[in-house]
Amino acid sequence: MPRLRNPSAARAPAKPVTLLIATRKGLWTLRSDAARRSFKLAGPQFLGHILNHAVVDPRDPKTWLVAARTGHLGPTVFRSTDRGRTWKEATKPPAFADASGRTVKHTFWLAPAHASEPGAWYAGTSPQGLFRSEDGGATWNPVQGFNEHPRRKEWCGGDQDGTPDGPTVHSILVDPRDARHLYISMSGGGTFESTDAGGDWRPLNAGVRLDFGPDPYPEFGQDPHCVRFAAGNPDRLYQQNHCGLFRLDRAKGRWDDMGTGMPKAVGHVGFPMVVHPRDPDTLWIFPMDGTDVWPRTAPGGKPAVFRSQDGGKTWRRQAEGMPKSQAWWTVKRQAMTADARDPAGLYLGTTSGEIWGSRDEGRTWRCLARHLPHIYSVEVA
């Protein structure tokens, strides 16, 4: 498929880019000039608190939400309606029903609901739970169709597993054509789909390997790390998994392995997956060392982004400007993103507290900020 371009994008006045950076010790913002050549760091906010995710509402860019683990309030959500100048805590954060026997340890993922539902949000938690807010994040209620599903415990494998920081619901996707059509993914558990606004769910894992289980292709139980829609094509999903890279074209109904084109010395394991804002065939990943000891570092201490321009069939290394050796960091699943400029800018935050950026779709990279805490998420405002 030829690469898609928005003819008006090149003619529109260039706008600065603002990044929301959620870390183990608070929230920072990084704002560019119009040319994306210089960046200014601001913060911190919520200093000392763990922030798993910070997200801007695409329906109302003045509204920002953060998922926080605070020392005195526990797991909660904060909302700003003035681009982060002031914040209010949710009066009713995500929480399981008292009779469930489960306690939210942290909210891991925040996702705005459909464009036709202003003020509505979804949240994924650890242990695996799904919640919805109808009032901009002030109050949250369980999506009972998932949280109380008869097969929930079977799908989740219990509420304890080997996932670092606990099992989570993440990659909450809303079909842009249908507010009732939802996808969620679980580490671990797999990917699931609902066509009735979360009333019922079914596994969507055909073709996804589970290398560490007795059945290599089970109905559920896989460990997706990140799942994304292809740009402009919600009938195609891309998945970065503990056991590889996969692509789902809904007409086919089965995930295909697209990790075979990665160099064997690098492998196909990683956390983040970023799609091009306009081209459904272009995406990026940041691989990590997938050897048996799972050190969760860049392979060989040589960090690099890999890009595919043919829907995952082939991959090309992009590392110009990055350290050539002795760089033992990696990138979490929410800590890599793209802006909507043309050419698209790419940004990633590292476990060693650096922000790296590219304003030419990954061809060249430079460090935009240093000395931050361990970075959990990077999102474009």
C-alpha cells in the first residue's frame, strides 16, 4: 500500500509539540519550538509519586488525566482542565466492588472513550480490571461485563502472576466507527474484544504464540505487551508480545507472525509499539534483550528503534545519534509515541530517565532531556 500523506499537513503552520512525561517520581512536560529543534523541560508535579500514565484528552486538549500511586492516597486518578496548571483528585477512583475480594494496586492505563462520548474514559488496572468514567475522570465505575465475567478468573490466571509490577489491563482501544466496539489486552491473559460496550467479551488470540506454556497456541493466556490500531484502518491491529510481533487483519480473523524479519541477534521482544499517524503500513518498535535471564536492556547495550514500512514484513534499524555502546536501558510500553506532524516526530523515554526524539521519522535521533526518574509513559499533548 502506498504511503498516505495529508496534503494540507505540509501547508499548515507548524505548531509546537508538548510531551507529557510520567515517571516513577512525578510528572514533567517537554515543549518544543515550532521547528522541533529546541525543547524546554518543565516540572515536576506530583513529585515523589509514581505516575503510570499521563494522557491528554483528544476531544478537549485542555483536559489532562494522570494515573497515580501516591504515598498517602494510594492508587488514584487526577484531572486537570487547564493543561496541567491545577489538578483535582477523582472523588471515586477505580476500585473493585467490596465483595469481590480484589483491591486495585494501581491504575495502569488511561484511554479516552469514543469521540461521540465527551467526558467518557476507560481505565485498566492491576490486578486486571476495567473501569469507565462518564464525568471526565471524577468518578469511576467497574465495567461489570468484564470484571464480573464468569470466565474472568480463568482468563486472568488469578490475580497474581510473574508480570513485573503485577498483572495489568492495557492497550484499551475503541473502534472509531463504533463506540460499543472495544478491545483490551492483559499481561498476562491475552487480547479480548467486546461488541456491546463491555457487556460481554471473547478472546481474540488465534495465531498468537505462548512459548512458555504447555499449549503454544491457546485460546487465551498470552502476554501481549502493547496493541495498536493501524493508522486509519481499525480493521488492522499490531501487537508487540512477550513471544513476538503479530498483525491481525480482521477479514482474516487470525494474527500473523511479523517478527521473522527481525535480525536474529536482536530478536523480536520489546514493550512499546508505535504506529505512523497516517500510513497504516508504517510502525516502530524498540527491542530489548529477550534472552533467558530477561535483563530488560537494549540488546548488547546498543539501543535502536526498528521501523517497518510494509506492515511488518521487513524491518530496518534506526539508531543514528543514539549511543553505539554501553547504554543499558530500555523503553516501557507507554513510553514511546509519535506526533502528527509531517514528517512525524518520534519520542521515547528510557528507564534511565532520558527523553530521545527524532523529527524525521526515526532516521536520526538526539537526546532531548536527561536526569529524569525512571520513565513510565510519554504521550503527545
